[in-house]
Amino acid sequence: MIEAAQIKAARALLGLGQVELAKLAGVGLTTLKRIELSEEVTGSARTLWNIQTALEAAGVEFIPADDEKGPGRRLRRKKAKPAKTVGGKPIQSKM
């Protein structure tokens, strides 16, 4: 389960405000604010799932805690676009 600090940090990575995330996740703004302010994340599993899913869809990957490190988050790498080719040969851009 994601933690409040992960939600805030993920929003910061994406440059999203609370209003924007609440809309993307389909949750109330007051609910999101309450979750982010809590020491221990409380809320329905569906609400937390909606928030996590919205952040993941926007490009955040949540990293679970292990024996040595706490939980974290990072942006997923964007897949490299394949090089444009003509007849199997790469097209060089003109600059």
C-alpha cells in the first residue's frame, strides 16, 4: 500500500497539484488532502487504489520497501522511439 509521503512525492515528480490529482483519481479534494496529511494512511482501499492507479498512469512507478530501504517512487523511463528508416536505412535529420 502506498504511503502519504509517496503520494506527495509522486505529485511533485509529475508537477501535479492536489486539485489535478483528485480529478485524475476521481476522489474528493478533501479526501486527498486528509490522506496526504495523515501519519498513517487511512481511507478505503478503493480510494487509495484510485490515487495509486492515477499516478502510475501518469508515469510514476512505486517501489516497495525492503529490509534495507524504505518505500520510494520514480518516473518510468519513456520508451525510445524507433529510428525512422527508409528501405531499412536510418534517415539522418538535417540540422
